[in-house]
Amino acid sequence: MKTLILKEHQLKLASQALQQGEVIAFPTETVFGLGVIFDNYDAYLKLVEVKRRPPTQPFTLMCGSVDDIEKYAVIDEKTRLIINKYMPGQLTIIIKVKNDVPSFVTLGTGFIGIRVSASPLVQDLIKMTGKPLLVPSANKHGEAPATSSEQAYHVFNQEIPYIIEGKSVSNIPSTIIKIDGKIELVREGVIPFSDILNLVR
């Protein structure tokens, strides 16, 4: 497979590839991401293979807008406060999933990690595709994430059809929290965990 680097005005090609179950790479405001359409099991398996990721780790669901979150997850008042303050942005929230999300997305955990990127390019790509994407960082498991299309090409050339040209902004992965009654820190990124706790006190 020949990997092509697409310009931003060629998003339609990328969205068509996603709709057909392909894996693509693209810049976000944190690091470069890999993406597949969320409800295609064959695409999910390709993503696991390309990423070399243990199949025991679920992928984050990336929505095109904050309004889409409630279609896939259960939101309480505490969660809504956090969403309204920090999303779209550099935050992933792990919350209870709704029943109609495929089990391979959650690996039977009952929870789903959700992020809404603040990148207009990413929002446009997801809206053009018509469904959320499963999006991990663009790297092989255990290696540092790519932060540019050149780095992504070096890692994934001949494994995926398209990489969208660009560079990530902060180069730091998103903060990840889990909300299940209490709020737990999974990984601290750009957004300090203390700020999130102060917001809901």
C-alpha cells in the first residue's frame, strides 16, 4: 500500500477512506492521531494491528462536537460542568457508555473514553465522515507519539492509505480522567487535574 500525504483541502478523500474502513493519520491540537470509524469491527482490527496495541486496551471515541457526546455516553451534572468548561479541548473523559455502542469499542467495561478535539480540521473530518472515530495517538505501542505528518509517514508508510499534512500544537497528550461517582486521574496532560477538581467542588 502506498501512503499518500493529503493537503487540508483533500479532507473528502480522507473521510471516504474512513467510511470504507481504512486507518488514517491526522494532526490534532495535542499529538498526531490515528483514526478509524467507530462502529466497523474490521476497521477496529486494522487499527489494533497498525498500532501494535494489546487488544485489552480500549480506544478513545472522538466526536465531532460536544452535542454528540450524549448519543454515546451517560452524562450527569458533574460531568456536564467539566464538558462545558474543557470541551472541545485537551481532555478525555471516561464515563458510562450507552447500550447501543458496540462491545468491541468498550471491551465490555461499561465505560467509554470520549474526546472532542478543538482542531477545526479534526471536527470537519469527523462531521464529513458522518460518525465518531476511534482515535489513539499515532505511534506504535510503547513508542513516542508522532507530532508531524513527516514523523507519522516515517512510522506508518505502506501501512495506511492517507496521512493529513500538518503538525500537532501542544505535543502533549490530553489529560484523561474517569468519572464514576468520584473523579480519578488516569493521565495528566495540559489541563491540571487540580483545576478539574476545583471546578466541581
